Amino acid sequence: MRAISIGQLHRMTGKAIAALPGPVPIKSGDRVIALLLPARMDKVVPAEPTAVAEPAES
């Protein structure tokens, strides 16, 4: 996929970002400054609740 500018990213909705086909480079001028990785929330598995450790006695 071709890169998008910071300005384009700023104007994108969350729905449009989620619809991106995969990682997209973010450019500032001629430089690539970031990589946008859209989250696929339909594939996220909820984490199991974790137990909180009790503080050790001093």
C-alpha cells in the first residue's frame, strides 16, 4: 500500500483506519516516520483476568 501523510491520517475516521488492508507507512514530507498497524478487533481474544500478587512481607 502506498504511504499516507500525517494530514491524511489526521482527517481519517477510526472506521477508515480499521478498514485499511494492513500496515501503512506514514510520511512527513519525503521521510517515512511511522508505520500504522490497524487493529483487527474482530480477531482479538479477550485476555484472562490475572491474579494480583500480594505484596511480600518485610
